[in-house]
Amino acid sequence: MYNCIRQIVPGFFMLLYLVYAQECNITVYDNLSEKVKIADCSKRDFSEVPQSLPRDITVLDLSGNKFRHISNYSFENYSLLLNLSLAKNKLHIIEEHAFYGLSRLKFLNMADNILNLRYVYTPEMFLPLQNLINLDIRRNIPNQPTVDVYHYPDQAFVVLKKLEYLALDMAPNPIFGIGFQGLNYLKSLTFEFCF
Ligand SMILES: *[C@@H]1O[C@H](CO)[C@@H](O)[C@H](O)[C@H]1NC(C)=O
Ligand SMILES: *[C@@H]1O[C@H](CO)[C@@H](O)[C@H](O)[C@H]1NC(C)=O
Ligand SMILES: *[C@@H]1O[C@H](CO)[C@@H](O)[C@H](O)[C@H]1NC(C)=O
Ligand SMILES: *[C@@H]1O[C@H](CO)[C@@H](O)[C@H](O)[C@H]1NC(C)=O
Ligand SMILES: *[C@@H]1O[C@H](CO)[C@@H](O)[C@H](O)[C@H]1NC(C)=O
């Protein structure tokens, strides 16, 4: 199936393609100044990152699938990504080199998973994400959290030099490390109380 729709929109010129490929919907907006290529792979029972998508996608929506873990180098062939959503999965493990290659990524959404703040985030994990602006990891604490002291993984976050927006869960007994002071561009820190 391949459709090509051309439309003139006041103020800018837009080409819109809809391609049904690999169970994901690919949409391209050629907006003269920049190309936006969206792979909508949401709610499709994926448990691994599909590898046969176009390599030049800039937005990848993997929300509402069945991911439990993200393997090393899963996104190495999608290096133009600006937006990545892994929200609403069952993610609890992210391998250390999972985000390898995503040096342009600006938005990462991993809200509504079961990523444990104490164990998942290693200092190396976010190293490739040198241009990340917005990280959302809210609603990852299960309903019955233990009352242990939570050391927030500040050493994982501090490598995100461009981070402006960080949204995460408020743990019962939080300890904030010195790494938070290294987030020089942070404009907004949002805590969600989820219990
Ligand atoms: C893909 O996009 C088309 C056109 O917008 C839509 O009709 C179709 O439902 C989409 N497919 C899926 C699986 O979302
Ligand atoms: C096209 O690009 C302009 C300028 O970068 C932006 O304001 C606009 O929202 C874009 N439109 C679409 C449909 O992506
Ligand atoms: C992923 O990379 C890390 C760091 O190199 C390594 O320790 C781990 O074993 C790798 N995972 C797999 C499944 O190979
Ligand atoms: C990325 O593409 C290269 C070359 O086609 C391939 O060897 C590699 O396995 C791909 N990576 C993944 C994670 O599939
Ligand atoms: C990228 O993600 C952000 C935050 O979710 C959203 O506001 C923005 O519209 C997204 N951009 C595209 C092109 O999907």
C-alpha cells in the first residue's frame, strides 16, 4: 500500500506520504526547511526494536508495546532520531549500550514502565545522548514501593549536558546526589507522586 497526498497549507509547503511498512506507519512531512519522518509503531505487540524501518526516520513511537528490555545497539541504525517514545511498555532492563548512536536525540519518553531508579540507570547508559533536551521517566515506581532510601541516579543524569526538562517519580525517602548540580541547562524538574 502506498499513498502520496500533496497539499498546500498556508504558510508552508508540505508533502505527506503514508506508507504501511513492517506493521509501522511511516509518515513523511517534507517541510522545505526540515524533513520529519515519523515511524508510528505504537500498540503493535513489539518486544524488540524493529530493524527494517527506514534509516532516516526522525521520530520513532514504540509506545504501548511489549518491551521488557532494550538490548545493546538497538537504535544504531536510526542515528537521525530526534524523538523516541518507549512509554507504556513493561520495560525493566536497559542494557548499557542500548542508546548507542542516538547523538541527535532531543526527546526521550520512557514514562509508564517499571524501570527501577536505583538499579537501571548506569553512568554509561545515557552517554550517547549528548543533545537530549527532554527526559520523561514518570510513573515507573510500582504501586507498593519499598520504604528503602532512594539514591537518585544523578551520575546517570549528569552526562546529559543539554537536558532542560526532567520528569521523574518522587521516591519515599529520596537522596539527591551532587550530580544534579551539573545539569546546567535544567529549566524544569517535575516530580510525580504516584503513591
Ligand atoms: C496507518 O495509517 C492509516 C492512514 O492514516 C490508518 O488508516 C491506519 O489505521 C494506520 N494503521 C495503523 C496500524 O495504525
Ligand atoms: C515546518 O517548519 C517550521 C519551521 O521550522 C515549523 O514552524 C513548522 O511547525 C513545521 N511544520 C510541520 C508540519 O512540521
Ligand atoms: C551490553 O553491553 C554491556 C557493556 O559492554 C555488556 O556488559 C553486556 O554484556 C552487553 N549485553 C549483552 C546481552 O551482550
Ligand atoms: C545496522 O546495520 C548494519 C549494516 O546493515 C547491520 O550489520 C547491523 O546488524 C544493524 N544493526 C542492528 C541493531 O540491526
Ligand atoms: C517530539 O516529542 C515532543 C515531546 O513528546 C513533542 O512535543 C513533539 O511534538 C514531538 N515532535 C514530533 C515531530 O513528533
